[in-house]
Amino acid sequence: MQLSTRSSGILLPLASLPNAPFCGDLGLGSRQFVDFLRDAGQTWWQMLPINPIDKHFSPYASISAFAGEPLYIDLLHLTQEGLLDCDDTTWQPSGPVEQIAYTAARDYREQRLRKAFDRYRRGIGGNVFRQHFDRFAEENKSWLDNHSIFCALADRFGTQEWPLWDDIHLRRHNQDAIALARKSLAEDIAYHTFLQLLFDLQWGELREYCRQANIGLVGDVPIYVAAASADTWGNRHLFQLDEDGHLLRIAGVPGDSFNPDGQRWDAPLYSWQEHESEHYQWWLNRMRLTLQRFDAVRLDHFIGFENYFSLPQEISEEDRGHWFPGPGAKFFESILKAFPNARLIAEDLGVVHEGVINLRDKFAFPGMNVLQFHFDYRHDGDPTRHWGKNSIVCTGTHDTNTVMGWLHDIRHASESGHSPWNREYLANLVKSYIPRHLASENVEISPDGDVLHDMAHLSTLMVSGEGSPVPTREQVHAALLRMVMSSPGDVAIFPMQDILGLGSEARMNFPGTSKGNWLWRLDGTHLTPRLAESLLQMTEEYGRTKKTTLPNSEASFSHIFRG
């Protein structure tokens, strides 16, 4: 699977998968989604980072840039391997179908994972995991030991904020103190190693299932790590920290049209000179593991590799933040020397200057084009026609509104007189993507509570000429997908919410905020054969999959909504 091949795929986080208690995992729901992608003619499954989430449920501020999130471990697999009893997994808790319950998921899984570990230690079941332990420990020794003892110490001290630990020697990663801790915390260290072993083996099985279905996995590498992480604790010289782990400067970005107030990420900045002096070994280890897990990798905040924004602890008139040069071409030369076949995607969204473009193009990395970012203050022409071939094209990302929610916001902004968009221009452009034989159809839409009822007046956004019917909501939805699907970009990626035509209630993240994010979950009943056929038909129409014969199907996005 090549990023230069015309293709398409879907963005869906692991946590948002259906058919598991409280949140998605590496079990049945993941395979059912792979089957759906295959039947729908898709080539790619893009995920958010799969590392441990933080207290705000964000996968972009993890305690480890290497470890997998234990919440994603499939408990049914542990039952099959004799580490759990059938009674441990036959009870399926009820809860909101379209919302992730992280806290409940952690409580539910922790009890069962502890039981599985106890059996594993006593030699009851789990032989398949024992067979792989030595390989796993050897291949991951560069990060695994440090991660496991960090987690054990965080449990002991009651916090992952290691600068708050009351033992100064452990705070400062003193080797004698760590050696003593390894003895006293041996059981807890073994438990956290066990969790990563389970994740690794289950991930490998999912990876193989995707290969057999010809589905490529697209991963996501956040440029920064969390301040409270095993990475900073074990490698403080690689970050801008003081001796006790406090941040000297803070990562973020200044204000722009997407976020006028800017963003303060409270993440440590890298000491890039130290990374270079070690020939970027920490990054090479990180990319090695990531490229083993994924077929292609999105480099989050690519701009930061060219130049990064450094914020002080306290904003003042004298210091409101400054730009500093990033590692630039030397960094990527090291990465590509080690991994010449790496498929890397530059997430080049934001205020991009010539240096960022030159760095991206020097290595021929595909950049990104997002539909919602290409209509500000435009009055004519179709911006999607000008998107480059070597690019990833999208309706939106995990950080934007859903595309239908975005359109709804345009309507309300236009009515209030504060819209940066030319409503009539956009309306007529969208209408141009509705096939003529559908534009004249009178499609009945029955109200659908949480979505259609709230969006009942969306079609009034469209401006129709005399004798031309106002398009239905479904036709508008299909037109937005067609706009991106038909563009020149090699790879089209659609958030699952946009495939389903969901509104703002399904938005994943509001950048710059810490509450109410990362909660949307897919209702598995929406993955219907009819939806797969509709997506396959559109994918074939725009040359993004191999031509197949549909069995007497006339399905299209103009005739369905969420399957």
C-alpha cells in the first residue's frame, strides 16, 4: 500500500470502536470495522495515537511515547487463553451507545487484568503470551523497563507527576534508588510489563488481520510528550527541564484564524542539540516501534520540526513567546537513513511559511488539505481543484467540527452577519456536486431525533434558482464527500462521523480545552452492508479502489443516512 496510489480510508480512534464494554478495544469490534472497510472498498484505517491516555482522556499527552493503552486489551482473548473465567466477560454493562466511558472502562478492566496477571504468574493459562515474552522483552528493552518501573512508582506515590514524588533520589532517576525500587516493587513492575505484552501480541494479531484484508493502518505520532511521562523522567536531558523536572519553557502555538487565542499545551520542549548529539536515538527508537505497528505515520504538528514556538511559564509584555529553529532536515535524514521505506505524512496545518513547505517538499512528504480550512474569505472557484496530488485530503480532522456541523455553523454565522464565508458561493459550489438525476428527486427524510431534527433547516443553506428544488440534507452530505473524494489528492481520509453525516454532537475535540473531549463512540448498528455499498460505489466512481461488481445495488449517499 503506497500513499502515492489513489485511494481512500476512514479515521476512527480505537477507543471509538463499538462492541466492547465502555470503550473500544482490540477485539471483535476492531475486526468488524476492518471487514466494513474491506467491503466498502477502502484502503486505509487512520487512528489517533494508541499510547496511554491522560487524565483528560487525550491520546496526545501520554505517559509514554512507546507503550500501548491497556484499556484497549481484549478481555475475551484472555478468557480464551485461560487467564479469565467466562463469567468475567459474559456480563456486558449497559451505558450510552455513542459515548465512551473511560473511568468505568478503567475500573472494569483493571479488576479483570489484575486477575489475569495473577493467573499468569501462577502458571494458569496464558501459554501463548509466555511463548512471546522473551522476544517482546528483547525487542522493547530500550523503553519497556523504564516504562514499567515508572508506572509502578506512580502507583506507589499516587501520581504520575514525578516532580511531586517525595523521594528526591527517585525523582532524579538515581540508579541506586531505582535498583532498590526494582526489588521492592517487583510485582507491580511485572504487572505493567505484562500489560504491554498483552497489548503487543493482540496488536500483532490485528495487524495481521488488516494485512489479510488489504487494509493499511495509519498511525499518529504527537510531536510532544506529556510532562508527566516515563519519557521525561528517564531522559530529562533531552527536554527543557530543570533538575527536579519542572518545565523551563512550554510548547504551544500563537493565535491564528483557527484558534485566535493560541494554544498552550503544557508539554515540555525538546533540547534538540542533545537529541542531535545522540544521533536522535530516542526518536529512532520511537519511530522503529511506530513503523512496526503502522503502514504509514502522520507526523503531528510537522511545523514544529522546522521551527517551534516556546512559551514562558508566565506571559509578560517582555515575553509573549518566541519562535526557535527546529531540527530541520538533519532530523529527517537520520530517520530516513534508518527507515528508508518509511511512509510519513506531514500534518502541515496552521500558519505555514516557506521553510515548512521546503522541508516537506525536500523529502516529498505528502501534506494535508482539509475542506473546512479552504473556504475562508473565498468568493469564487473550487479550492479542491487546486489541491496537490501528493497530499492527504480530508473533510475534517479530530480537531475540527464534523463537516455537517461546520456547515450548520456557517448558516447561523451568516444569519447573524458575522460569517467569514460567502454563503451563496459555497451553496452553489456544493450544489454542483449533486448529480443532476438526484437533484430533481424529492427524497423524503423522516426526523431522526438526535441529528436530523436538530438539523432540519440545514438545507435552507442552499440557494436554488427558480424551478430548482432545494437539496435535501442527505444530498448536501453526499456532495461534501464527493467534493473531497473527487479532488486530485492521492489519499482521501474521512472521519467516521462525516461518513455518517453526523452533526456537532459527534465532534471529537475542541483544541485549547481540556474537558468534554474524546468521547464520541461509533454505534455498531450503523456499519450496515448498505452503507458499505454506498461508500464502495462513490469510491469506485472517483477511482480510489479497484472496480468491483455490486450485486444489483443502486445504493447511494443520497438515499441513505447512517446506513
